[in-house]
Amino acid sequence: MKQIVEAFSTAQKKLAAYARYGRFHLIWVIVRYVLLFGIAYLMILPLFQMTTKSLTLWTEVKEGTTVYLPKTVTFENFREAIKAFDFLSSLRYTALFTIIATAAQLLSTSLAGYGLARYHFRGSGLLFGCVIVSIILPIQTAQIPLYLEYQHFDFFGLGKLIGLFTGQPFTVKLLNTMWVYFLPALLGVGLWSGLYIFLFRQMFRSIPVALEEAARVDGCGRWGTLFRVMLPNAVPVYVTVALLSMINYWNDVVIGAMFNAQAKPQPIMVKLQQSMIVTFAGVDDAQQVVQACAVYLMTVLPLLLVFILGQKFFVESMDRSGVKG
């Protein structure tokens, strides 16, 4: 009888503990969803307001008769903004250098990451440390040397060597050309290249060495092993790096403002930063608001589409890049 009473008492205590845990779990779930909805609201609200303003007649904005949704949906703001801002030429120019620079960065950073993951040599740790430092240091710290290099680019000293025979160094001006994006990307020092090298290194380290050894036994050389075994397993990182690189080059104003501000046409973000006031000068304030929202929305939409399409690979890469082999 005593044992039955003790078992019943123990069961009561466990039920009370489960009840307390259940209440705590329910409270935590509510708090978590409230925080998530709050963060989502703060992130979506600016995009929602920009979309509704760009679809609203400027007269309604001027009168203040709309709060959230427009009374009359119109696409005239987009047509007027494209004409006034010369949007399409800047869009084509930005898309061109973004795609080419991203492809060059994928090539250089993937090879660098593979080398740091698989080849151990004296100073490799120091070299990887320099890669990490490059993530921390902003490009503004090298602004003056880079400007001088782009102003008189001598092909890494070959132009000066030619000058010993011709009497004048052979240099090329790269300022205000797409090469201020392409050259660093090809050399593995483009925008956020240090982060991309780190991601590739972590991914390649997570792949078992036995796969490479089996490929070599089957007759694959080093390049065959790289392209047939390693790269297909790194597809999530390739998609992630391509996504991040496209976003960074598309949104860049630092390199564009320092080295490419006088290009014709200008990069779209540089033009937004420097020419918005001049472009809409003399226009009614309400009309300026709706047309500016239309321009910003057209600028953001390509990035949103790219991110939505690559989100699955992005999450998978972030998960696998932290796993060590």
C-alpha cells in the first residue's frame, strides 16, 4: 500500500511539472511569434509603402487622401521615372558589370578556397589569416593607392619594364571603366572576396578526402578531381556566393563613387545617390515622391527575385559551411 501511495505521489509531481513546462512552452511560443511578426513587419513595411506609393497618383499623395492602398492604381509613375531618370541605360550597364564581375569572382574565390582547404604549405595559415583580415578592413583604407593604380595601370610592372626600352612607361587608364570591378574580381580581391574564400574553404574541407583519393585511383588528375568531384559537391556555395556577389555589386556605391563616378552611363546606385535631386528638380514634391518610389522599387525588384530563387541554396550553404571534415 505504501508503495502505491509513493507511486501516486510521484505521478502527481510529474504531472504538475509537465503542466508547468507546458505553460512555459506556450508562453515562449507566443513570445517567439510576436517577435518574428514584429521583425517581419519592420522589414516588409518599407517595401510595402514604396510599392503602394509608386502605384498611386501623385495628386492623391498631395491631397493626403490615401493611407495604405491607392484609390486608383496607375503605372504612369514608372514610365515618367524611366524617362526622367534614364533608368534603362543605367540598368543595363549595372547588370552587365554585375554579371561579369560575379562570374570572375566565382572562379577566383573557388580556386583560392580549394587551395587553402586541400594544400598545406609553409605560410598557408598566415595566408588564410590575411584573407580573414581582408573581410575586416574596408576598401577605403586602400583608396589612394587603388586610385593611382587605376589611373596609371602598368600591368603589374610590365609597363615600367617596357619603359626601360622605350623611355616612357606603358600605362592604361582604368578609371571610369568596368575594369575597376573586373580586375579585383579576377584576382580574388573583389567586394567581400575574403568571405567567399572562407565559405568555399569550409565547404571543401567538409568533403571527405576519400572522395578525392578514389577519383585519383580511377585515373583523375588534380584538375579532373577538382571539376568532376569537388565542384559538383559545392553547388550550394556557388549559388550562395553568386547571390551575395550580385547583391554586393548591384548595391555598390563605394567603388562606383571612388573610381567609376564619371562613367556614362553611371552605375544605378551611384546615380541614385548623386543625381536624384537634380533629376527631379522643379517637379512637385508629391510627384517627386511617387516617381522616386517607382525608381527605387525597379532597382530593388531584380535583387528580390534573385534572392527568392536562390534562398534554398543560401540556407543549405550557410548550414554546411560550418561543418569541418
